[in-house]
Amino acid sequence: MDQQTYILSFDDVSPSDANRYADELSNALLDATADVVIQRRREDPDAQDFGALLELILGTPAAVELTKTIITVIGNWLKLRTSASLTVKTADGQMILSNITSKQAAELAQIFLTKL
């Protein structure tokens, strides 16, 4: 089965804030849907933390609806943290998100859906 993979990283924050953000966003995503696999990774393999990178793995059959849900959750999370900046990497490239609105979250979902 084909999969979509997204790597999320938190920009311009301390390692402790990045870990906290990863924990918050991971929990928010898992609360929204059980259809996404989330793995936490470390940027630095020698670091003694849980990892501040989130790897989201989506299966193709549910990818369209799941992507909409994920983008909505990310948009809502970013609205609460106006100083947070998030980089989303895919096999096709990357996007940096910050200060996102609901309208922008919907537009972002459309961009991701065209990649499926």
C-alpha cells in the first residue's frame, strides 16, 4: 500500500519547547484521528530527549479525509501558538507554516491533497 509521509519540525525554539510542542501536537492529532501513525524522532541521535520531530504516516485509502483532519488540527494548534513556526517536509518538498488562519488551513489542505 502506498503511504504519504510528512515530517514536522518546530523552528526557532529551544529544544525543550520543541519537545513540548511535539508532545502537544502529537496528542492533538491522535485525539482527532486514530488513522495516523505518529513516530517521534530526534534531530540529534545523541540527544537525551523523546525527539522533537514528528513523522506522520498516512495510508492512501484514507489519505484525503485524513489530510484534511490533520491540516485542521495543525491549523488550530498554530492559532494557539502564534509565535510557533512549523516546517512540514514531504517527498516533494517542504513548507513553513506560522500564524495560520482557518482559511489558510483549508488552502493548505488543498495543496497537500494535490500531492496525493
